[in-house]
Amino acid sequence: MTLDDTDRAILRALSEDATLSAGELGRRFGLSQPAAWRRVKRLHDADIITGRRVDLDREALGFGVTVFLGVKLATKGRVSLEDFERAVSAIPEVQTVQHVLGMYDYRLRVVARDLSDFERVLRRRIMTLPGVGDVEANVLLSEERRPGPLG
């Protein structure tokens, strides 16, 4: 599917606020409400838009610490990647699980109430997972989110 400038503008607007209606998109970009709706539907049908999400304020919910963990599996032969992924995905504090190429096998995004809560999650839940070997922790200090390129 080829995207034109209006498609890219709609994608930028929706990436900033996924709740925008077709009517609002139409007003912003000089389209009728039905034309804007058809464009958004076409982007959904082409799997360019794969869903809508709600961003929660983790800090307001009491989760003031975010830590990125690099996890190297110690015993790849004895523990399958699927077993590790299934076990780590069951930990509610683990927000993302990424299988990566490089120094570590996995990169995890973990949230916790504070550093002592993170230590508890690390010791009792993550370090006890099947096959966990080396772990490196990086505490998030600040984050700037940008929409990224649109073609």
C-alpha cells in the first residue's frame, strides 16, 4: 500500500491521540468525515494501524521505577526459549519481553513501586526463572517518546 501525505498526517495525529474521531481528522486535514473514516479503515485493513492503546501514567499508579534488564540464559540446551518466555510473561511487573540478538538473549522492561520493590521482584521472581544466568539492570532516569518515521 502506498501512503500519501494525508495518510502520513493522519497516522501522526493518531499516534499522538488515538481517540481522534474521523470527524476531527477530517476537519484537521480538509476531508469529509466519511473520507477520513475510509482512509483510517484502509490503514487498518492494510495492518498499518494494528490497534489502539491507552497509555497509563505508571507513576500515578504507584510504579515510580522502571528498569531495563538484559537477561542471558545460562543453560540454553536445558531450557527452551518458550519456557523462559512463558514464565517471564506471567510476572505482572514485566511490561515487555524482547528476544534480542547481542550480548543478552532477552531485554525486559520491568516496573516497580521503588528500588526495594524492584529488588524483591528481581530476587524472588526473575532470578528464579528457568535458565536465568547473567542479568544486567539499567534504571530509567527519563524518557522522551517520539512517533518515529512514517515512510
